[in-house]
Amino acid sequence: MLGSTHGTLTTDFRARVVACGEEPYAIVHSMAAAATEGDLDVSGRPLHAPVPDLDRFFRPESVAVIGASDAEGRPNTGITRQLIGWAERVGARLHPVHPSRESVFGRACSPSVADLPEQVDLAVLLVGDPLPVIEELGQAKVKFAVAFASGFAETGEAGAAAQARLAAAVERSGLRLLGPNTNLNAFERFRDDLDGPAIALITQSGHQGRPVYALQELGVRLSHWAPTGNEADLETADFISYFSQRPEVGAIACYVEGLKDGRSFLLAADRAARAGVPVVAVKVGRTEAGARTAASHTGKLTGADQVVDAAMRQFGVIRVDGLDELQDTAALLARARRPLAEGVVVYSISGGTGAHFSDLATGAGLPLPTLSEEKQRELHEWIPGYLNVANPVDNGGHPVGDWRGRKIIDAILADPSVGVLICPITGPFPPMSDRLAQDLADAAEATDKLVCVVWGSPVGTEDAYRTTLLGSSRVATFRTFGNCITAVKAYLDHHRFTASYRSPFDEAPRTPSPSFRKAQALMRPGQQLSEHAAKQLLRAYGIRVPREQLVTSAAAAVRAAGLVGYPVVMKASGARLAHKTELGLVKVGLTSASQVRDTYRELTDIARYEGVELDGILVCQMVERGVEMMVGVTQDALFGPTVTVGLGGVLVEVLHDAAVRVPPFSEDQARSMLGELRGRALLEGVRGGPPVDVDALVEVVLRVQRMALELGDDLAELDINPLMVLGRGQGAVALDALAVCR
């Protein structure tokens, strides 16, 4: 079981360090030797998602229905009847199992699993408590089982304990389980008269998958439906990995309420990204507070949903908000060919419609290039000269009713800068709308470029919509402006992402760096490090800190100031001292021995009054003239260590302007984090200020990532704030740091 494997590796790694005192370097390599070479990262976590062989789940040769019934009025009877029909459709032999029935629906019934006439691929459990049956299934070498029973983790602590017992029994048995608390969605009837790439559907709530399933009525093919339920064993990640390798699957649509294991999900998303298969997901929980007790600014900045959002973005998972967006985006991505260009042209019969749509599209980030003067002259051969054809293209209405309509569409699509043509039709107006729809459908058949139509009629029974547009496998038809824009942006983003995708797992460190040994000696389990100790940790990973000395007397402070060089900063340093400024324990700009001597006494007096235990006073080099940033590490309950970068100093408290990533991530991802910041212009220089050393900032982010990967759970929090980023070519200096060990 993939989720359990992750936990076993990490637990074993930690246990051997504590119990045996083995060197982590040796442990990692002994574990890697036991697995396939290169399968584990530096912390002993898998680097590749296994692809479960689910062929015999979706297309079994033989099926057993445990608790089968044909008694009228019983819930199991309807389920048994549906399973019989499904087995016939997929060509499987079905065997009813019931201790007190000789036959069910005319089929011979076995009293127990042990009495089945053959080894079965799939067992469907129509029993209230599946736990007693699992061991029998394992002994019978059953490959897969489905448990519909509820009353598990969804009900609270007692149910969660029952689910844990079920999961443990499944792992011992060797079979794979779907559920519990799942349903019959995997055994639905899928239309077999539809062609083209299909959508594979994964849902944790069966009802929420109904809108995607209904796409078949609009001509969109569906190949699989995996209702994962409580995910005691098989989880969303398993099905993403499997579906991404299926040749008929053009896109994977997911409705996710909670992820079982963050690492498994990322590995599965990575596998889909490598294969170029788009994953579109509704992930509920955007409003979750994600509150936590944290000593650092970093820990207070990043909520749980922000981490999920960032992790999905890193690996190309397209997150949408509504089921209608899930429908439309998955359908477009499954069926549309790779774009030949990124330019989007809006074509309409109304200037108002075109302007409205263009505003929304531009605001969402779609590229709407201005058509060349030559192309505009060509379009004005058929469109009156007083109308705008630069983009959006307004034809004024009349040309769509005759031969000119198709000429205009073909001319737009022939432009090499155009990859997508979008035509919003706000309402039916026969016969012109019928002719326009037909021209768009015919043009779509003749081009490799994407043609989208927004049919705005609230009725949806018009022949131009039901027959012409929905009857075309090449036109992408939408009912709302918003869904069209969301889907087209996802389409362009996905293909841009996969065209340059390089898996970060391929570049993840397999062995600890020399810095790891130094850092490990500085860690203090269960303690918060003093600023001085935290900076030593940064030094171990090559992160620059100011010249400084830790002193325990006024005379030593004066000597240190002479060595460090005036002006200096003086700070109190202590293991439990998180925010020094608020207590008046930081003094800057000291320029003389007398100031240093007086400040030493002042700082120690304040600490004594506040009851703060110090390990000394830091006398530090004063660094000025840069942009204050913050870089940190926190532990996410789902994904483990995460890295955050944002504006630092006092701005971190005011603006909460930060971006987050889940290691491992590439240098490109580190740079994209900076691009997400609202205050990114500060790095480029504002109001006459010079640009700062962005390369040095990126290098710090990558070194902090390495620290997070190697120290793993042992580093509960790290907060570098401020990190002073100096002028271009001058580097970055960590002026303050806080670290909490677990």
C-alpha cells in the first residue's frame, strides 16, 4: 500500500538513527540498495509513483458478490441486479455468495468465499462489516475488493479506529480495496458509441461526479469512474497514476474532499505530467483556516489550502472551483489538440459582446494579440470598414448570413499568431445563428486550431446548439463566458507547462550533502535555537550571515565591535527568544565603544526584567541598503516540509505577501515564487532604487529547500527574517533567523 510504504520508510529511517546511532548517510544508502537504485530521496521517501495494475478491477474475468440477494425489497437485491448487468457488459463471470441461499437470480450461489468455483479477480462486499471477510479473500487470492459499508472514518474517532483495523487487514491480505463508504459508480454503464479521447473520473463523493458522467449525453466520452470513498487502501493518487498510462484517457477529472497522502498525490501528478495527461480537480476546503501554533512568521503565513494550491500548481494539476468548470475544462482538455499558437481571437456579431468577452478574457490572462495591419485589411474585404477587426473582431452581424461568414472565420484561423478562435453567441437569432454555428463547425473540421463557441441561450433546445454544435467533435461548446475563459486558459497553460516539464523528482538529492553532517550536530531535539545557533545552521548550508560575535560581558562587546567594525547592531540572544524587537532587545546604529558598553547593560537589564534567559549578546555587522525578504520552512500535516518566500521585515506582518512550494522544486519554480508576490516590483527597483540580486535570493531559497529535504521532520520551523537582498551582484545576507527543532 503506497501510503503505508511512505510511512514505513520514514519511520524506519528515524528509528534506526535513534536506536542504533547509525549514520544517516549509511542508512539512506542501505535502504536505497534494498529498493531499486535511485527510488528514494535523501530522507528515504519514494521518488516515483508505482502504477497499480487495475486492469482486472475495471475489466475482471470473474466477480464474486458477497451478500448477494434476489429477495424483493432488499437493498442488496437492486445492487446485485446492477452488478449482474455490469458483469455481462464487461464479459465477466459473476458468482453470488450467500450462506443461506442456493441460487440468486437463477445463478448457483456459493455459501462462502472458500467455496467459490474459481479464483476471482474482484469481490464486491454487500455486508455491514467487511473486516471478517478480508482474511478469507486474501486466502482465496482475490485481487480486488469493493466495500460499500459506511460507519468508518467519516463518523469520528471510533469509526477511524475501525477503518485503521480494516486497512491493516487489507495490507496483510495482499488484496487491494476500494472503499469503504463507496458506491456503485465504478459499475455504471458507459456509452460505447462515442469516439475520441475520454475523461477518466475520480470522486470521493459519487453524487459530485454526476455532472461529469452526464457529459456523455453531450457526446463526450467517459472511460472510467473511480469512487474512492474513504480510501482505506486505494486512493486518488493510485487512480491518477493508472489513468495517466491508459491510451484512451485524454484527461482526468477529480472531485477531492481530502488527500490521504500528500507525497503520493504529488508523485501521481508527476507521472501524469510526464505523460502529458491533464488532471483537472475540484478540491474542497478553500476556506479552511489552517491555523496552527507557530513561533515564526512563516508558520503563520501559510494555511493548509495555500499549500495544496501551490502543490497542485507545481505539478500542473488544474484546480477549478465548480463542477460546471470541472465538466467544461476536462472536456476541452481531453479532446482539443495541442495548440499551434497561443494567440486568442474573439469573433462576434456584436461590438458589445466582443468587448465584454475580451475584457473578461484579458483580465483572466488570456493573450489577445492585435491582428496585423495586413490581416485587418483582408478582413475588411468582407466586414464594413467602420467596424473594429483588430481583436476582438466585430462583423456587424450581416456577413454571417451569407458566404462572407465562412471567409472571415477561415481568414482568422489562417493567421499564424492565432491558436484559438472564440465566438460568443449570446442568444439564438435564426437564421443567422444557424448559419454561423454551421460555418464554425465546418471550419473547425478543416483546421487543427481550437474553435470555441459560447452558446448563451438559457433554453438550450435550439437545433443550432443541440445538433450543429454538440454534434461536432471539433467545436468546444460552452454555456457561459466564465467557463469558456477558464477552460481555454487551462488548455494553454497545460500545454505550455508540459512542453517544458522536467520532473523535480529526477533532480531531488539522493544522498546527504556535506552540510547535513554539520547541521545535524547543531540540532537540539524539542528546542528552539537561539539566533546565534540558528545562524550557525544557515552557515552550515552556505547561507551568508553578517559578521558577528556572541559575548557575555560589556568589555567583550566592545572588543567584538572593534573586530566586527562600526557601526554595529546589538541583539539579545536566547533559545526561547522569538521576537526581540517587541521587547526592545535590538539596538541598531551603534558607533562608539561607550554606546556598545551602555547598550550591553541595557539589553541584559531588559532581559532580566522580562524573565528572558539569554545565552549572550550578539554584536553584529550592520547591513543596509537592500530589500528585506523572508524565507522559511514549515511542516505541513499533509505534504511535510514546505518552503515559503515573501516580503520580510515589518511588511511580513502587514501584507502577508508570500508564496509557497513543496520540495523538491526546481530553480524555475523558485523564480516563479518571486513572480507570484504582489511586491515583486521591489526586487526590480522602484522610485529610482536599483534592482537587487535576485539570483542570490533564488540561491538562498534553493539552499533552504535542501535544508528542508535533508533535515526533514527534525526541522519543525525555520524563519529567516529579514533576509537582506543587496544590489545586483552583491548577494543576500540573513540578518536574523529562528529555528525550531522537533
